[in-house]
Amino acid sequence: MSRKSEILHYIQEYKDRDSDYWALGNGNNELFFILIRYTENSWLNLQNELENWDLDEKEILANALSDEQSWHYIDDISSILNQRSLLFSYIFSSIDTAIAYDLFDNDRVGFIFKGERKPLPLLIKIQKKLRDVKNSFPSIYNEEKHEVINNMLAKEIDFYK
């Protein structure tokens, strides 16, 4: 079984478990154990495969990638931080607006700024997704958090000017 299908298979097998299964480390740790063995090519294949995943599968992966608290393989976190952050950023920029809101509201969106600078086209897509989230949920949207994230994005985008 290829590593990319191993990730999807694991998520599909356990996706109906309650959120504690994922958030308290069991699910996220298993995904991390798979991801630390990835090559650069495996990460690219996984990114390309995501367009065929269900929304809930993407959301589980996004939450796992940005989870900085339940990893038991702490020494290996830094070795794939760039890949995790980049993949999370791609997921965030292309995921359903309601799920993007959940990631924003649960303070996951800051994970975009971890690791290496993201490509300009991706940063622009993220900025657009944040606008979509803000416009879709105006009565419950956290303006202060948006301001902070938007300013960080603007600084990253300005780097390319």
C-alpha cells in the first residue's frame, strides 16, 4: 500500500470516531507516524490526491497537520514542519468555507505561518479564503483575529513585491 493511500485508508477507517480520538493524540499520532516516513515526492502525491478526498477527510488531515500538542514524536516534528505547514495551507485555501471557518475559529490558521515562506499564489488564495469566511459568517466572525492574520498575510505577500 502506498503511503498516500495509507493516510487516506487510516482516516476513512477511523473518521467516525469522536473528536477526542483525533485531538487527544491517537488518530493524529498514527497519521504523524505515517507522515514522518514520507519523501518529498510522497508529500506532492498526497497534495495532488486531496482533490478526490471528502471534506471531512480533508478536515481531519488539516487538524492533524496543525496539531502541535498531541505529537508523541516530538523530536521528529521539526523535520517535517515545512511539509506539514505547506500542505495545511493548500488544504485551507481550497477547502469548503464552513470548514475553513472552523479551522480559523479553532486557531489552526496560524499554522500557515510556520516553516518556510509559502508561494505567492498560495498566499493570495489564502487571503481570498479568509475574505470568503469573513463574508459568509459576519455575525460570528472574530474581527480581531482576522486583523492579525490578515496583517501577517499582507507582510508575507509584500515580501514578493
